[in-house]
Amino acid sequence: MRNSRPHDMEDIGRLTRLDEFLNHQIVDTFGSVATSDHGWTEKIWTACVRKDGALGIDFGLGRYHNRGIMDGFAAVSRGAEQWTVRASRELLDDPTLTDVGPLTYEIIEPMHKVRYALAKNDIQPISYDVTFTSLMPPFLEDRHKQREKDGFRVGSDVIRYHQCGVPSGWVEIEGQRMEINPDEWREFRDHSWGTRLDVGAHLADVRPTEDFGDSKFGQSPFYLIWSPILLTAPDGSTVAYHFYYMSRNGKIFYSSGYRNHPDGSQEKVARVRPELAYDDRTRRLKGGLVHFDMLQGDTHTVSIEVMGTSGVHLGPGLYLGFDGKKHGSWKGELELDGEKFANTLDIETLKRIHQLRDCPIRATEGNMTGYGIMETIIHGGNEALGLTAANSII
């Protein structure tokens, strides 16, 4: 049903089905969120990767309450090929509906089992139906609260939890269907909400900033790593690492890291020290070490090996924008689009789809081995890493 029912009260949000439940947290209906900022977003994301790096599957869904929009993307990466389908629609009266065109997100068992699906469509010859089953409980990351440079507006105030698991189901590419064997794959997902950077078109009458996704982003050297990793010991015990690291002009301005355990406990990382190598031409990760200096004084070092050339680039999913399109932009009642890239290693293509990629990795710490993904942006010259400013891309 279209969101067209009249509502005459101005100081209380409209009633929805969610208001029947005993879950209210503010003195308003679920027709309102805590702020009227147009950057308010609730975001779902997942990446499935084969352990050998031969194939990757991504899904993303965003609800932009103050923009009246829900949008999402589904993508498949095979080697250097990538297919992407995007969908955008206006919000409906029922906020529990999480379908956008051919995209479906379904909660089967909260915090344990969720489903992501892309139905057959006329945009690209890909489809899939994947069910995530957790191997660990979900873990919160540190709040990402970031003020603009002048110290006034808070541009980002987001909390996020992530979770490690395995996928099952199937994926189809150009008519070829492949079963997803959980033993051969790993899956990582997250769920975030709050005032988010990189939402909507740049406003011409607002001072531009160098914040993530803003119009001046990329004018200064910038380094970003986001990575979940799940390791298993010979006796079957597991441990997971997660860290999010950002610096600008060599100065770290956000760092969140934890060593996580199956019982839900977390050991905080005081400092993350990446010792990683990158290809100068493509800025793709080549591997290396990540040192975790723990709050209690010890250090854990994890070795990182890149698996294959697959891994979904997030630019076509509208992270950092794509061909002038941005997350959370109004596109009418329903819009579907997408494309195929035959070679994501091509430099001109990379300039369009950006560095940010769900790179499949193999990780080792002592006798523990496992898998994860690593998203990276390393922009600007870096003499120590052999990276030249002339080859830099966002």
C-alpha cells in the first residue's frame, strides 16, 4: 500500500504496526526517529566469500526514515567480473516490509539466522537465495561519533554490530546454478543505525568537508580498514577479531578493535598496527600482518593472505557514490538498475567503482587458522609502502 494515509497531528508521528508492540524507547511513535537529520540511516549488509576466493556475494539494504526511501543492492563477484543489481523505492505504510523490488531480507531467528535473496530479474543475469547461520554471537563495535572539522555539527553518530557465520543456499550466474556448501564458505554481516556519512547528494549550499563520501573526500591522504576474522584452533575452539581503523594525513581519528569469544566476552584492543602491503597500480591489498596491542598489555599478531581476485567492490552498491548516484537518493516509487563489469582490475573501471572491496582473506595466528574479509582504502602517496600519489584512486 502506498504511504498516502492522511495524518493531521503535527507533534506526534504516524501510527504503524510496530506501535502495537511493547518496544517504545522515546516519547513518540515508530513514525519518528531520534533526529530529523536527513543522514539518519538503518543499514543491513552481508558478504559471503568462498574460502578459496573464487566467488563472492554481497547484499545491502538501507532504510532512510527521514528521506522516505529504502534502497539496496545485490552483487556477485567471480574473479575480476562483477554483476550488480540496485533497487530503490519509497517507504511504505508497513515498516516491517524489507523487500525492495527483487531484493529480500528476512529475519528467521533473531541474532542467529537471517535470509538474503535476489530474485531473477531483467537487470542482470544473477540471482541467489542465501541463509546466514551464526557461528558466533553478534558483537558491538565502538560508537562512531565524528564531528565536522569546525567542531560544530556531528556528521556521524552510528552504532553497529557484526557477526560471523556460514551461508547455505544457492547462487546463479548467467543460467548456471551453484549450491553453496557451508564448509567451503564464510559469511559476515552487520547492522548499523544512526546519523551516517555518505548519504544523499552533496548539498551545494553547505560547506563541503573531507569526511567520508563528502565532496572534498580524497583531497588528503586517507587510510581505512574494516575487517572481521574468524580463527579456529586444532581442538575446534574459536576466536574472532574485528577492527575498524581510519586515519587522515597520517593521524588516526577512529579505531575500534576487539578479540571476541564464543561466550560473548570481548577483549578490547588498545591499538591496531597494520603492517600491510598494497599494489600501487590498483591499490588492492596484497597481504601482510596486523598487530593487535591489547588493553591488558599483550600483543597478538595475525598474518593476512589474500585469496583470489574476487571480492565485491562496494562502489556499484553506492558506497562513496557511483556515476553520480548516492545512497538514500529519491528515485520515485520504484527504480531498478545495475551493470556488469568484465574486469574490475582495469584502472578506468576502478576509478568508477572505487577501492572499497570485500576482499576474501585467509588468516593465521600461531596454530589457529581461519578466514575473513578486509575492506581497505589507502589514498594518497606513501613512500614507506611504495605507493605513489600519481597512482592514487578513491
